[in-house]
Amino acid sequence: TAAPASGKTYQIGTDITFAPFEYQDASGKYVGIDMDLMEAIAKDQNFKYEIKPLGFNAAVQALESNQVDGVIAGMSITDERKLKFDFSESYYDSGVSMAVRSGNEDIKSYGDLRGKKVAVKTGTQGYTVAESLAGEYGFTIVPFDDSAQMYDDVKGGNSVATFDDKPVLAYGQNQGNGLQVVEEIEMVKGGSYGFAVSKGQNAELLKMFNDGLTNVRNSGEFDRILANYLGENA
Ligand code: GLN
């Protein structure tokens, strides 16, 4: 592996709280599947980078205005985003589910949301899904910038539900975060995660990410990272 021609330190935007993909451990260090994957790829491809935990929407906007070189944030590869960004190969399949406060058995279908509030994170697929249903099912969207505030709004009872990525909701539920996935509602599929760079701006970084991803997959390191956060069934 050769050193990148530029020898620069790439600035990589990410979300603030999106466990198990990115979150702070007890010492304040950012950990998670995305963080470990980035580290493994940078090591394999011999480039330097710095993580900027900006929040999801802010990270995507920073990428759009070229204030960061890339984003890794459980970011779904969508046709709309492909107009603005170049994506790596996908590295994790995801989709959107709905969750409510643990023990709340009153919300089993979209119809149960009528007249109620639903918390979502600005700029996400969860937001898009909620927005597409709000009119028909008569609920109000309450937007937040980060998942912790969004979850608190549901736990506190202001909102009755949230739409967020299924693997993130499921991980939180297993950790006892106070929310439970409504399994009666089918996950809205689509939204495999990719690493994004500005369109046409960072071919070198994107190629290194893809090459490194192939290598850490083939070496078994990516499986070890997944198992470390998700258990052996990952
Ligand atoms: N995967 C979702 C999206 O891309 C949510 C990402 C996130 O909240 N970090 O919109």
C-alpha cells in the first residue's frame, strides 16, 4: 500500500449518537462500527484522517459545502443523495422501523398515531418515511438534530413514537434504552450504508475506502468488528 499522493489528513464528518455505528464510550472517545471500520481502512490504505462528530444533518451539509472530505454516519445510499455525493460500496444493510416507549402497547399500526406526535431526526430516512405517512395518518412531526433528544422526547411522552434505522433501534432496545421496536409494523426496506464524498471531488479517498473495505472484508477484520458490537450472530 502506497501513501496517498496528497499526504493530507482527511476530515470525516459523523453523527453524534448513533450506536452501534458511532457513539462516545465512557471516556468520551468515539467508538462504533463506523469508527472501527474507518480506522481499519485508513490503516490498510495508509491515510490520515480526523473524525468530526457534527451530527447527521450537519455532517451531510458540511460535505455538500466541502467543509469535510467525507461522511461515515450510517448514511444510507439513496438515489437523491447520489445526485450530490459519490458513495462507496455499501457495507451494511439497513431500513427504517418505528419504536415507542418500552411497555407502550397502544401503538401497533400507523393508524394509532392519529392526532399524536412523532419524533424524527432532521435529514434522515426516518424523517422522510414519517413525512410520507403524516398526512394520511394524521400525526405531527417533531424534528430533532440528534437521536438522544429524539429518544428522550418519546420516553418523556411528548411524542408517542419515532422512526429510525432498525439496527440502531434494535441495538438500543437490547441495551435497555427505554424504547421498543413495534414489530407489528414492517420495516421500510432500503438504505444500505455507504461512505460518502462530494460528487467528483474526492476520487482518491473514495478509491482507498473501497479498496480498504475489500481488504478488511477478506481478512475477516470487518466480521470481527461487527461481532464485537453486535455479537456472534452479526
Ligand atoms: N441511515 C439514515 C440516513 O441515512 C440515518 C442516518 C443517521 O441518522 N445517522 O438517513
